Amino acid sequence: MRIAVLSDIHANREALEAVLELVEELAPDQIVILGDLVGYGPDPEFAIETVARLVSDGALCVLGNHDEAARSDRDKLTPNAREAIRWTRTRLNDDHRAFLAALPLSITRFGCQWVHASAYRPESWDYVSDPEAALRCLAASTEALICCGHTHRPTVFYSHPNRRPTMFVPRDEIAAPLLPRHRHVIVTGAVGQPRDGNPAACFALLDLEEASVTMRRVPYDSEATAAKIKRLGLSSWLGLRLLIGR
């Protein structure tokens, strides 16, 4: 079974369209979206409506922290993120809010737990960015494989019983093996706002039969997205970081 795993779209239409074009070519058996459909970017309506169509066709989707902030009055975010999410709220209609409100924090399916941030207190939006956080994530789940996003940096953590997890940064477009007798945490990177120094959109292709995961990179017109952000009066940093992948 091959699963395309998308996370952190962040209202970036150009990135999402480019990724979905490749996903359609790859024809995976399943699509999973790990939250943060909105926030930062200029096209929240498009992101929600596109994901809603994917879900109606059988995709899975969980809630992200920016999605939660957009549907509520809670915005414990950085100043630029708070500005963007308050603007995002003005763009959403009742159907958009209802879709976000219905998203679960976590889904367990296909022998994997799918969550935006961490299986450890998913409502707290912890970052799985080091072995200690990966260990907490694994301890909170009974599944051998956990997939999450939130950090915007593609990473795989390998965990053998009674040992500290090993952190591995996979190379783009090269399959990283999922090892027998190990548990794994896969952090998928970001479709709409990569932060690993590569501005190309990122998603994960998980192959459960071959026991591997590949971080796929998709160039897109980030300058067009940055220009929209500037034109809407949002922080110029939100556009600049798309151009540099930070």
C-alpha cells in the first residue's frame, strides 16, 4: 500500500496544486493530510475546499494548530502567525469553519497513527524535533508507526526497544527504509511552508509493502505566492521565507 502524506499546506495554493499534480501521477492507494490547512498563506478558502473534496473522495485529514486557531478565538501563535490567522478568520464562511471543526486530532488507520504534532498530548501541539520528543511521542501510542508534521522539517526517528530513538534526516527523492523490529516516527515536512532550507514543497510517499518512506520535493511558483501575501498586506516575512525555505 502506498500512501501520499501531506502536511502544513498553510493556504499556499500554488504549492498545493503542484503537489497534487504529482500525487495524481503517482496514483497512491491513499491520501492523508496532517493538518494546518490554513495560516500564513493567502488562499485559505482554496486550501480548505480542496482538502474537503479530497476527504469526500476518501482521503483522511486531522486537525492542525492553525486550523484550530482559525475556527476559534484561541491564537497562541507568534506575532506574524497571529496576524495571518486573524486575517484568515475574515475569509472563512460557515462551511469552512464546520469542516475544520469536524477534524479529529488523531486517526489510527493502516497500522499507523496520524497526527499533526505528536501522539503525546496532541492537543498541546508539541514539536517532534529531537529524540526526546520522539520518545514521548512513541510512548503515548501503541502503533509501530506514527506520522506527523508541524515542524516543517522532514525527519525519520528510528526506535529500537530499550534504546533512545535515532534521528535521521532523509535525502530528498531517496527512499529511507523502515527497519524490522523498530518503531518509527515520520515527520513529513511541509507542502506550503518548508523550513529545511529547500523552498520546494515537500510531502512524504509511504510504501507499507516495501517498508520505506520517500520525501518528495516539488518546485512551485513561490514568487507568485509571496506576491499575493504582500498584496494582501500581510507580513513580508511570510512571503520571504517561502523564497528561502526558512
